[in-house]
Amino acid sequence: MQSLADATPQIALGALDGRYRPSVAPLIDHLSEPALNRMRVHVEVEWLIHLTSKQVVPGVRALTDTEQAALRQVVEDFGPEDIAELAASEKVTQHDVKAVEYYLKQRLGRIAPDPQDAGLGELIHFCCTSEDINNLAYALMVQGAVEQVWLPRADDFAKTVAAMAEELRDVPLLAHTHGQPATPTTMGKELAVLAHRLLRQVRRVAAGEYLGKINGATGTFGAHLAAVPDADWVEISRSFVEHLGLTWNPLTTQIESHDWQAEIYADIARFNRVLHNLCTDAWTYISLGYFAQVRGQGTVGSSTMPHKVNPIRFENAEANLEVSNALLDVLATTLVTSRLQRDLTDSSMQRNIGTALGHSLLALDNAGRGLAGLDAVPEAMGADLDANWEVLGEPIQSVMRALGAQGVEGMDEPYERLKELTRGHRIGQPELVEFVRGLGLPADVEERLTAMTPATYVGLAPQLVDLLR
């Protein structure tokens, strides 16, 4: 049998880089291996410019504006040829960050070719351990992926749910608590609950901090102080990290502690779990006939049953959310721990960030397409409401309680009397009206209760949707 591993073009092992690539492609610019190398180049370039601009090392000239622009252009132009060059260099160095250093020294030699400037290259990666570069690169990568790709998709989805809530705010719905008929609500209010939960997690993720450090092999500025003892290295470190748009972490071992990563992955995972809840609820409402999947259905629903339209978008989303959360959870729990001053487990672990966010992005895509194919079926919701008049036992006994507390006679044991009337068997409007008329209620209260139906017993549900605004 021919090996598929030898096929050209190469076949992706994972689904994200194969079947689902179009849905997650925007993450490649942020969280792929080439994106990591490009961001390393960016950090190294900015560190060189920072050191020379601030005249940190005595006797070393500042780079001209033209030279700085040329170095930054190296980052802008980073592409397939640079990726291949770094890969070839890494095969020799057996060290990815050292390969970046050599790559940039070659570029700087072309930008500043005067022999008198040959020493400038020694300020590339000056006093840095690899993690000084990597932690900043990863922080910028995750920041870009979250703020430019994931957050806009998550925010748009949550707002789509909010818009559906507004549209369906007045559509009465039989609630099901513990799977049993319960106090009616509206479909809009139930969607508003989910929209509110999603939007809250979006706000938490949007407020996340992205930390970075640059302080040497064990976080002591040892090499820095030995090389240039008169420089204010703490301030140089702080100003550089903040110049990159990150929050400065002043106290670390060799590695930045990754606590911020654990925090943001936990928030994204929580968003995923709320979205998972939405998917299972939508699936259930479809199975109850409350939603019909009628739009955009040129697809095959079942390979053998022509009548079926399977809710596959929501099922696909559920599966991808579960994969995403498994990865986000392991990232959050393992990245916060490093043996003594450094171990390398985080290096391999962080290479899965793109996969974790990719499965969440794919789930958002599928859930969004699932919602776009739904039409509410008020008739089905109304039929279930009309078949469950016993849910009005709650308001009747609540009215009796209030009147009993006010001293009105004949209101004793309201819960027990409604329990006897409604539990274990179905009743309809005639039975409830007869019961209410026999209570001796004040005329206005009797009129209000006898006019009530399961479809009108929705409390403040429609108005609650306004709280999303």
C-alpha cells in the first residue's frame, strides 16, 4: 500500500490544517511556527533599536531612521524564503532562537555594511536568554490572535444571539426544568440569558493582560550588569516591554511565569462552555420542534432518510468546543509550573495554543451557521403550552399565599391543594377555572386568574431582554 505521507502536496495530519483550514486560516498569521519566528525577529529587531536609541552601551552609535526602517521592513517582508532560510539554519544550530540571531546578523550586515559598524551585530540578542525573546514573542502572538481574530468572532456571535433574543422576545415558550414542564418563559428571554453570559466572558477576555519580561537567564539582570554596570537595566527592561504593548513582569525566573496565559485560557474555555450550553439547548429545541431548519438546506440531511435535516452544525460545534477546552485546560494547568528556575515543558506546550484557539474558532463558525439556518416555530411552542395547563398551579397558589398572608379566609394550604389538583395527571382550562371560581377570591383577582393562560404566564420575560442593552 502506498504511503500517504509521501504525497505531494503534503497531506495534513490534523483536521484544522486539512478539512477545516478555511475556518481557522486567520490564526496562521499569529500562532503558526513561521509566525513564531517572525515575531522573534520582530522582538530582536526592537531590542536592538531600543538599546541603540537609548545609548545603553557606551560608544555604540544609534541606528539611523533609515536603518531602523530597513530592519523593521525585514519583519514586514518575512515570507516563504525567510522561513526556509531559518529552517536550514536551525538544522545547523539545533537551536531555533540562535538561528534567528544569525539570520538577523546577516540582514544587519547588509543594512549597515560599513566595516566600522561590524560590532553592531553583537547587540542582537544582547544579554538575552532564549526565553527573553520567546516569552515576548508568544505574548504578542497570543495578543494578536485573541484581539484580532478570536475576540471579533466571539463578540459577533454573542451579538447575533442577542439579536435573536430581541426578535423572539415575545414568543412564549414552555420551560423545562429537570426535563419537566415548568413555568413558561419566552424564547427571547432564554436566548438573552445565553447572550448575556457570552458577552460577559467576551468582556473578560477583552480586558486580559499580556505580560512580558526581559531580564536574563535567571531573572537577575546578571549579564546585563556585568556588561554595562552603569545602565538602569530595570527601567530599560520596563520601557522595552511596554514599548511592545505588553504589561511588564518585574519578577521572574528564567521564564515569564505564564500566569496571564492561564487566566486568558480559562476565560476562553468558560466562553466555550457557555457556547456548548447554547448548542445543546438549540439541539434540544430543534428536537422539540420549536425551531425548524429550513434556510440554506441544499445539503443532505441523512444518507438514507430524505425527510431528515440533522442539526450537524451544533453537533460539530460541541465536539470542537470539547477539544478546544481539553487543550485550553491543560495549557492553563501546566504552564503555571516550572521546575526551579526553568524547565522546557512550556516550549512544547505553547505550540498547541493555535490548535486550542482553532477548535474554538471552528466551533464559533459552525454554531453561527447553525443559528443562521433556524426559524422559530411559535405554533409548536404554543401547542406545548396549551397541553400543560397545570403550570398555572404556581401562580394560583402564589396568589392564595399572598391573600392568606393578608388575612383573607379560605386560602389555607394553597400549595397542598394545587398539588392535589395538578400533580400526576393532566388538567385543562375548564378544571383550573372551576377551581379558581370555587376559592372565593376577590372579583378582580378571580378575573385575572381565570383569564390567564400558559402562553400569557411569562412574567417579565419580554422586558428582561432589554437588560442586554
